Amino acid sequence: MAIEIKSPKEIEALRVSSQMAAETLLLVGDNLRVGMKTEEINTLVHEDTIRRGALPSTLNYRGFPKSVCTSINEVVCHGIPGPRVLRDGDILNVDVTTFYGGFHGDTSATFYIGTPSPAALKVTEVARKALEIGIAQVKEGGRIGDIGAAIQEYVEGEGCSVVRDFVGHGIGRRFHEDPQVKHFGKRRTGERMKVGMVFTIEPMVNLGRFEVKIDPKDKWTVTTVDGSLSAQFEHTLVVTKNGCDILTKRDRPLRFSENVATVFA
Ligand code: MF3
Ligand code: CO
Ligand code: CO
């Protein structure tokens, strides 16, 4: 499938759904606490999304049973909210996707639950910077492969690894569209970026090896094969002439993630 170029009107609609996802993620940060069940995060995201007149994109998506993904420690992505309790020292990725006005907006972040170990800080801060480095590669005329190459170079230089089996994606009226945005690979490869292309960048960074496996029982939960910690951050963005516009940009720091002063509180 060809990569869609979104019209200015479509981009404004994507900005609305993306900002809803960003605001719901901020709300999650405000409400995290040690001892909380991931099911409670699901309830929070579900109710906040419905209150906005929107729908949680993940609910019933290819059979996914919940309104948000919650991925703890060695869980790479697609963790299913449930009775598991957040413990002091855990890292938690919360991935919110909101459908409103016919368009999806997709964003995620990794949070520190209580006091992080040095290993938890390392993988989380490398993942945070990996997304920034990927975003810095985006501009009209650049190649999609430049994004992954820059991310891989940085992450492996830090002694961590990049997950191969899950990629960023075009997004619009459908949750997952072309192009695939790999977080690894070679420069000067892949499609040329054009103004109006909308896609996510969402590097999953493992502290150990890059290989992952899917839980054979629930068919969703992705974990590192070596049991090492994994972290992820995701934004939805639109390509512009000189760079990009981050549609899921937040208007304040994420509690228990970006605002380091709150991490150890
Ligand atoms: N939000 C995820 C992404 O970034 C996809 C989750 S699909 C689900 O693409 F089915 F697991 F919810
Ligand atoms: Co995504
Ligand atoms: Co997502």
C-alpha cells in the first residue's frame, strides 16, 4: 500500500485524537502508585477516553481485550491489564491509543514505580533518548531508514539492544498503516519522507538481547527472551518541510517519568 499524504484538515483531526491520547497519558502519570493493579490503569484510561466522546483503539483490536497496554519490566509491549500489582522498583510502559473524529492517535511512555534500580534507569533513559534521536531524523526528503539507523547506532552504543519484531507505523483512519518504521537498519534506505506523512516512532529498547517471545497462553504479552528489562516511548508525528510536528506532544512533564524530581518522591 502506498503511504497516504494527509491533508491539512486530516492533520488537524489527527492532532485532536493525538492530543486526547497525550492528555490521557498525563492523567495516568498523575495517578500511578505502588500497590496499584494494572486493571485500575485500564479503568482510568477507558473512562477518561469515553468521557471525551472517544474510543480506546486497542479494545477488541484483533481480539485485544483491554483499553490500554501496560507492560512491566521484561514485558516489551502489548501487556494486558489485570490483577498484577505495581511494585517498588518496577518500570511500566503505558501505551494509549485514542480514536476520535475518525482518526487514531498513539503515544506511550515508561514510568518509574517507586525508586528505580540503576538498570531500570539505564534502559528507560536510553529508550527516551532513542525516540528523541529518531524524531530528529524526520524531515521532508529524508529516508525512513535514517530513523532506524540513528536509533540503532545510539542504542547499541549504549550497550543496549533494539527490538526487531515490532515497528512504528503510519496512522490515520486506520490504527496501523504504511509505512513500517523500523527502529534499526541502514541509512539512505526506505521510502522518502514527504510533507503530510503521519507515522509513529516507538523504539523498544532491551537492556540485554533483542530477541522477544509472545506468551503462548494469552497470545499478546511480548517479553524479552533473556528476561532483561525493556522500555519504550512513542509519539505520533507529521512530517514537515524542515522537520516534524509531534502530534502527541505534551504540554507539561509526565509525572513519574520525565520530571525526575517526582521519580524518587
Ligand atoms: N499501541 C500499540 C502500538 O503502538 C499497539 C497496541 S495493539 C494491541 O502500535 F492490540 F495490543 F492493543
Ligand atoms: Co504505535
Ligand atoms: Co502505541
